[in-house]
Amino acid sequence: MPDTALTDIRAHLEGANPVPLAMALIHLTGDLSLLEQIAPHVRGAWEHLESIPPELASSIRDRMATCLKDINATQTPVMAAPSSQIIQQMMSTAVGEAVSETYVPMLLEQVGLRVSDQHMLRAEDQTETQAPPKPKPTPIFKTKGHPFEVAIIGAGASGLCAAIQLKKLGIRYTIFEKNDEVGGTWYENRYPGCAVDTPNHFYQFSFEPNNNWPNYFSQRDAIQAYLQHCADKYEVRSHVHFNTEVSAAVFNEETQTWLLHSTDKTGQSHTKEANAIICAVGQLNRPAIPKLPGLSQYEGQVVHTAAWPEHLVVKDKKIALIGTGASAVQVGPAIADQVASLTVLQRSGSWVVRRPNIDGVVSEDTKWVLNNVPFYAPWYRFQLFWAFGDGLFEALKIDPTWEGGSESISAFNARLRESMMKHIRRELAGRDDLLQKVVPDFPPFGKRVLGDSGWYKMLKRDNVRLETAAIKQVHARAVELDDGTIIEADILVMATGFQAGRMLWPMDIQGRGGVTIREKWGDDDPRAFLGITAPEFPNFFMMYGPNTNIGHGGSALFLAECQSRYFMGLIQALNTQNIRSVECRQEVHDRYNDEIDSLLSKLSWSHPAVSTWYKNAKGRIVTNQPWSLLDYWRLTYEAKLSDYHQVR
């Protein structure tokens, strides 16, 4: 760290969260008594922000300032790599609840900490902290004298993650990206207020941490800049065909390769042969536009939040906002003070909850701490990982003995509901008319829980109305509701989500025997093993595929790392062994899907009060996974060739 005066260090430490700072201090001093000092004040991953006594927080900062001033740049911290048991104890204290030893290996990997004992629980056999190092692959020339090559469809976060891992393995790859820049959904979504609703210091790749986020929940531009940074640092751009959309991919059984058909921005068609395909187009890439009666006769402007025009003027306009989901609760507060009127057309309410620091700017002192205090950033990331991940997983489980009606599904779920209601009542104090409308008629976590970045304050504005009647008809410049209400509107803003169940559409994916993905899945019943591979589609690997959406929290970037690690093992086998193709066994695929359907039937999204885009037309949950983050990390830790037919 830089040579800084003690007073300057102490001043910077005002930007530190006292709990991760205490954990960092334990590493540097070995003083485990700090755990006993803070434990009585931590009752959850967030509560300590307000519950750590000021004198204790000040003492921790004082000790750390002295420690940092005295420590020699070459001196090894007393506990650079504590035992796994101590790490588990520290993790449990940091979040105020017991963290199982089974979580420790995943959390160590994700936050970048090490342990002294190398017998820590591994994903499958519970014997090592990390997977054994993979040998450097020796390329095998398999196709018409050409080296092994992988095609990636999509240069969003998942595609970038896959590309970076391929580069580390020395495997050739080409990316096809329909846009003119990397970033995927973060490139496309530009509506006002667009931001991540997972804390940024969690919503980042574990192999590329960023300690300089401008906000705790950063806006779209910061996320896009981070992904562009990753593309530049790992030299991905030279492998990308921008403005090129893949229309079809056909598997050749004779060569055991794929032939991709694409079209560039000039309309010219291209073909590309590849040994394997990584399909990184995800679930949320094709906007869903509701079929409203009269919509084609509307004379105003129709805008979907996922395709927001760059120069759209909303100032002094009458806006009808259709939907109350994730994009609606961001765009509404962002434009409410500019428009003449904003009418929110709500089909059903959403759980919009308090999130600490949701509008907070990361101070320069906090950035200094993240960058200069050893061990602080990993422990801060751990707290976020727990608070926005598996610390909430139990809230999804339906207790069959619980009599909560449409309000809750278990005692824990009921406690969370009351905490959410407390926030809503506080925000809408004096407005019982709004309170009756906004409270959802389903349990928490029946749908995505959203962060409150000013939603309830917006609803109280004089120029904002909330309507709950259904849309009957769209007229030339107005929307008519079932109760006869007429809403004048210059612009219809569709915050209506995506065609999530229609995965991989509109691409024509033809596997073994010419079978297409649409023939197998129909329009809305996608299935895959681990959400990654499917029978009859050899060497075809999906990212953010069927039943992989994380419904209780977590990070899509964490998901991308799990999936890429899994199929990199298969790709390595294709590249280095005498194997031309791997294809998921039907019985493995079916057994897995039977299991997840059974597990999903016991979770919040299957509650009879819940109607959600997570389900297809027949009521099957096709987007979400039933796993905790730990479960999925372990399931995808290492691919087993025995789960796959192999053609040699």
C-alpha cells in the first residue's frame, strides 16, 4: 500500500464497513477475539450497517489504521491463509448466522481467499479446496486439416466469460454478435434509470474484480463499461464478427461438426464450420409485446424498454407505462419529474423492497479501502454474496403445514413479508388508496423481488396515477380500461418483459438426424441437462439456458462462470482426446428434468396464487432453477463424460 500518514489512513477508513474490516484485521493480526466482539451485534448480512456500536466501529478502524501503518510491504499477514474451520467461523460471524462448511469452498473461490489446509470440502468428493489444475491442451487437428475451433453466439456477459476461458485454455474461437458492440442486454437496454439490481461488487466476474464501481448498484453505462473492459483486457474483440446474426446452425453427422449460417449488416450471407457451439444468447433477448386490441391503430409512439430510442423525448409528454416489473420500477421514477403525466397500468403488484445503498454513490474513501486494505474486498464481496444469494434461499420453500394463504408459504417467508410490508407502509403513509393497490396478492419470491429506487415515492406524485383495471382497447391517442377509464397517452411504454420461454428463437438449430430445437421444445417448453446440453444436439452448449434463472437472488455472472467451467471440461476432452463429439444421454437428461420439476413444485413459483413468466402455457416452470447457488456450483463443478455419448 502507499506510504500514507496514520491520520490519512484513519480518515480513509471512515469509508469502510466495520464487519469486513474486522475480518481483514483478523487476517493481519490473528486476533480472533474480534469475532466475539462483533458477534452480538450482527443479526444478518445487512443489519450490522446500523447495529455495530459506534465506539466498536471506531475501535476497529483505529486498530486497522495502526496495523496498516506498521505493516511492512513485504511482511506476510499473520493469517494469510487461515484454516478452513476458522474461515467458516469468520463467515458465520460476518453474516450473523451459521454458514455450513459445505459453502466454504465455493465462497473461497468466488471471493479469492485461500485456506491453509488443502483438505477443504470440494464440490463433489469434498476433499480439496479447488479443482486440480487442468493440463495445457494439445490441439488435435480433426476437421479437414484445420485446428479445433469453437463458435460462440452472443458477446454479452456469458459469451465474454466463455471466450475468456477458451483463451486461457489456448482454444481457437469465433464470436458472432448481432449488435455492433459487446455487452448483450447491457448494450441493448438504455431506458432511463436502467441499472443493476444486484450489488456491483457481487455482480462482477470473480476473475476480474472491480473495486472502482461508481455506485453500489451501478447504472447501465458503468456495467457496459466493465464488460467492454473485460473484452479489451482479454483481447476478445479481434475474435468477434459484429453486426452478424446467426440464423441457423446445422450439425453434420459425417464430420461431427456444426455449420453456422449468418448474415451481416449488408445482408451478405456467410457460413462457418466449428467443432462446437457455445450458445450465449440467454433468455432475455427478444422483447414481448402484448397483443392489445387496437394497438395497430395507435398514432402515438410505442416503445419497449429493451429497445429505447436514443433520442426519445418524454419531457411534457403524457406517458402510459404498461407493466410493473423490473424495468418499470426503474424507468418510472427516472422520468416522472419530466413528463406531463405518467399513468402506470398494473396487472398485478410486485414486491418492491428496500435495498441498502440502492441509490448510494461509492465514496472515494470506500474505493481507497477496497483497493488498499488487504482482505477487505473479498470479505465485503462475501457479505453481498450471502445477503443477495443463498441467505434467502429458504424463503422459496413451501412449508406444507403452513397456513399462509396467498400471503406467505412458511414462517421465514412470512417474516420477510412483514419486513417488506413495513417498508411499503412507511413509504405510502397516508395513502391507503395506493397501499391497497400495490401490495401483491402472492407470497414474497413468487415473482422477482425488486429494489425500490423511488417507486413508491413516484406513485405519490401529483402527475402520477396507478390504474389496476385491465386494458380493454387502444385508441388513436388513448388507452381505454375495462372500467371505462380513458387514459390519454402520447407514448406507450411497454415494460412487458421478454419471450423468455421461447429460447433460442428465431434461430434454426438442427441437431443429429435433422431434428430441430423447435421440434423438441415447441414454442415454450425448453429442457436441458443442467440447462447446458440436450440429447440429439452434440457439442452444443447453452448458457443461461432452460431452468437456470436464479429466482432468489444471485448474479448472472456467477451463473456464467459455473456453466463455462462445466462445458470447458467437455471442450477440453474434445480438443485433447480422441473424441469428436459428446451428446447428453437421454436418460441423464430426463432424470435431471424429472428431478427439477419435482423440486420446483415445492417452491414459491408453484404456489397457486402465483402467475408468472417463469411458467409456460401449461404451467411448467421453464426459466427458473430449483437450486441454491451452492447446489448449482457443485452440479456444474466438473463434467462427467459418462453422462455423454461419445463419438470417436
